[in-house]
Amino acid sequence: MSEKVKPTAMLVQALATMSIAYLTGLTGFVYAWPSYTYETFTTNRTVLVEPMTPTQISLLGSLTNIGGLMGTPLCALFVDRIGRKYSAMLFGLPFVIAWSVISLTKSINVVLFAIWFAGFGSGGQAVSSVYISEIAQDSIRGALTSSTVSGFFIGLLLSYFLGGQLSYYQVVYVHLGLSILYILLLMLLKESPVYLVQQGKEEEAAQSIAFYRRVDVKSKEVEIEIRKIKMQLDPRINQILQGDEDPAAVDLLQKPAEANEKTLSPWKFLMKSESSKRALFSVLFVMGVTILMGSIVLQVYAEPLFKEAVPTMHPNLCSILLAIDYLIAALVCASVIDRFGRKTLMTVTSIASGIFNILLGSQLHLHWAPHWFTAFVIYGYSFVYNLGAAVVPFVLTAEVFLPEVRGLGNSLSMVCMWVMNFVTLMIFNPLVDKIGLGPTFYAFSIVCFLGAMYSQFCLPETKGLSADAIQVLFMKKRPASVKA
């Protein structure tokens, strides 16, 4: 049964989550900014020393991805070395530095360098997921970890809005100020109790649990949570969980782990833990499949489609409405993901995404409906995709790994995301040239249905479960109590 969360604890955890997920909002700023500075940078009225060339404009929109891919592996290094809180603050610094540099320069190359460097901050999203999952109680963990996705859309929406209202430098200064605010907000939070227990700081861990759950530091709830964290950190966790009622396994719980057992590196722990390897496979498969569902290329191709479907609407307004569509879907997802579960949401929204891909593909292929129907399908697809399929991979990544490999697992998942985004965009144009735009979306629909099948028949339901309970679901040999 899911644990009950005190209203005050829910408020504190929600506010802390908003502060941590703010990092993905900063990423949204960087992704939205090139779209509405295009005219400023390419005309003779440019604020730079000269107008940008088409190649430089392409780099402006893509260098963030390269920086993100390069920065993501650093998450696994920092998150276990300096902690979740200070890692999150560290990944906020590239945004502060990037916007500071942009505010002071007129050089095209320096602007491009700053956007690339901001990508390192974007690579820190894995830290946000880990941090949130470790301060959130199990019964609301899905809703809170999904905020990393809605935070990105809020950043997109806010930046699009600012771009339509403020001057070039005013936008840059606002982005700089909001980046500094992110680091200041994190200073008010407590470190993750899981990391503190890892470092042997049990007293500070107890204070952190008490802070986020709004209970007395000497309460039974804090004591039980510390014990649970210790069990998750025990290198013999898989043996203990598989043993279930086996007296030998129960006896393991009474004995502290040997000193040499505590020094396993995350990679060695991953290779040794069957449940962690299966969890990693599931996360990478789901992440890869959801990106191949076509959302990333639809975002790239949306502007010309909108121009054809609704030629009287300003492109900036189309972008704002699309960001609102994304945001509403992500917020609805956050409100239902802990009620309906990850598995159901992933299956249903993958099927719905496949249907919308078929509708869009057939419309582009056969032109059987009015132009406005194209816009309707784009908005409809974007909504159902972000209602579940776009969010579930990030929630799973945050919750399925044991603390020993959580940083590594999240980093590998984010690397998968960056690589699959690149691969999808790379194969899109050759695929369109080979089979046509409409049939390409038919191919995306096949991936959607494949994702639905995997989710329904292979993906375990992790709703409301602790990390140690989730490991049992990924074990080939499950304890008798779980099989029942």
C-alpha cells in the first residue's frame, strides 16, 4: 500500500522539486532562444559584428546538443563525488557563464561558443532526476520526477513569450538573472539523504529526511527510512532480495557488509547486479523507442507545416501554442502517473501516438483533409505523446536504479537520449528522400506500436515502490512472496 504523505511534506517536496527541476527550464531557454533571434542574427540589423551565415545559424541551433552530450558523462562523476545538491548547482554555472558572455559580446564565434558551453548545463538533467527521486516519497515520486519534463516546457514557453515582448539584450539579461536565481534557490535545500548515508553522515541524513518529510529528526519514520537506505546501499542487496525467507539471506541483514564489499565502483556494481543490468536495458530501450516515435523531427518540421495549415498565424504564436500544448500534457501526466502507473500510461499513449502518426502521414501523403486538420493532428500528437510516452522514460530512469548505480544509470540514459535525437534527425531527411514525408510518419507509427507492445508485455510496473522493491521486479529468479 502506498504511504500517506503529510500536506506540509508534500508542499516542501513540491517546492524543492520545482527548484531542482528549474535546471531543465534553463535548458528550455537555450533551446527556444535561437528560434526567435533568427531574424536578428541574419539581417543587416544584427546586433553582432555581421549577419550569420546559414551554416552558423545551423550551429546556433545544434551546438547545445553537442555540449549536452559531452556534459552528460560528467553527471555520473560529480553526483557521487560532490553530492546531488552541489552537482545540481555546478551544472547551473554554464548557463550563468553563457548568458554573461552573450551579454558582453558581438562576436559570432563567441556567441556560438557560449551556446555550446550552455549545453554542458543541459547535460546536468540526470542530476535533477536523481536528486528529486531521492527526496520524494514513493507514493508521489512519479509526479515529482516528471516535473523535469514540464520544467523544460515551462522554460520553452517563458522564453518564447519573452522573445515576443522584449528586446534582444533584455531577453539575455532576464535569462542571466533567472540562471543566477536557480543556484540561489538550491542553496536553501538539504542534500539528498541517500548521498549523506553513502558518505557515512547519518546524522545529517536524518536531518534531511526530517526536513523533507516535516517530522521530528528522532521520529520512527526517520529511523525506518535510514534503515531502508542502508539496505539499498548494501552491496549484497540482490542476494538479500532473492533470498526472501531463506535463513541465510535473513542472516545477511544482521551482519554489516565487509569493508572491501563497500568499495565497488558503479561500473563494477552494475556488472555484478543482474537486476541493475535488466533495469538499464529497459530504460535504454524505452528511451530509444520513444525518441524514434518522431516527436523530435515533428518539432523541427512543424513550422513549414503550420505555415501551410494556418498561413495567417505568426510563427512565434504557433511556437507558443505548441509549448503550451506540451506543458498542459506534461502537467496532466504528473497528476495521473501515480494513479494509473507508468506501464498503463506508456502503453496507451504509445498507441495513441501511433494513431496520430498514421493520420499525419496519410494527410501528408494523400491530402485527404483540409489544411487545418494538419495543425490539429500536430497538436493532438504532441499532446498524447507528452501525456505519457515522453515522460515515462525519465520517471523510470529516476527510480529503477539502486543508489550505487543511480548516477551512472541516469547518465547512460541521458547519453542514449542525446545520441538517439542525433540519429533520428540524421536519418529523417534521407528517409524522406527515399520513401516520402508521409510514409516516414507511417514508419514512426510502427515504432509507437512496438513501444506499446514492449510496455504492455515486458515493462514492470514501478508505481509507489521503493528502489529495493523495484529490483525484485527485474530479477530473473523472484522470491516466492513476489511471484504470488
